[in-house]
Amino acid sequence: MAVGILALQGDFSAHAEALRRAGARALVEVRRPEQLEGLAALVLPGGESTTMLKFLQAGGFWEKLRAFAARRPVFATCAGAILLARRVEAPPQASLGLLDVTVERNAYGRQLESSICEATVTPAFAAELGPKLEAVLIRAPRFKDLGPSVEIVAHAGGEPLLLRQGNLLAASFHPELSPDSPVHRWFLQRATG
């Protein structure tokens, strides 16, 4: 089965390349709600969450995306993670309400304050991801008020950067911009294995 990448706006092509490097054989760039049918999993890329909202709230896309993400594996990065959150701050905006966290938009600074740090993988996930991950932070959101079913997969400086809740995986950083992405491999194994 194919893995979809929401391709309305943002860095979807970098995710496609990272998924190919991770071994994905069938990828679909999703631009219409009917393209969600039959997909094994979906990636919600980074970009501009308010712009994505405008596209998604037309033609029933929003409702179909919510239904898909409630039952299938979804990997969301940066703006994609904002779309998944239960609550969004700074400023508030609509979200799918599926990931039990509050997200503070642009919490790590503006574009000029982008950075790369080393994230520590929680021991429970180190066998699959390794002990450390490169975390490229670009206008990154901060995860706060994590619900009881949310697991911290990786963190840096006391801040959670990669989360898992059931079928949902959310990163405040951009693993698709690193030369190697164990996160994409792990997601692909979980989504299609």
C-alpha cells in the first residue's frame, strides 16, 4: 500500500526523498481528499499551518483528513504537528484535535533563529531510532500539556521534540532535512509492516 504526503504547501518533496531513502516504494502526493482512500499512512509536512488550513477547510478535506488520522498512521512535522494538536496557541487557530497536546507556534524563534540541535532519544525507543537524533528547528512549535497517552520519543534541553500517541507521530523539528532520517524509517516500518 502507498504512503501519502500532504502536498498542498510546505516541504513535502523533502519528505518524499526521505521516505524513498527509507525504502518507500509507493508514494502519493495528496492534493485532494479522495486521494486519502486506500493509503496505508500519511505524512503532514512542515510549512505554514494557516495556509494549509485554508486549503484543507474547503471541499470536505478537513473532515476526511480527521477521519483518516483517527485510524491510520500519521507522521506530522512542524506545521503538520500544529494541525494535529488538541489546542494551538500564539496565536490560537483551528486544529484536528487528535494529538493530546497544546502546541505553541513559533516557540523557538523566527526564521533567522533557526538552529540544529542534538535530541536524546528516550531509552524505550533507542533500539529503533538510536540514542541521538539531529533536530533541525525552523520556526518550530513547542509541545506543552501532554496528555497521559502521549509518549516522549526524543527531547532536547528538557523540551519534548518527538512524540507518539497511538498511530500518531509528531515532531517539532524537520527530520526530512537531515542527511539520514531514522524517524522516517521507523515510521515506514510501523506504517507498512
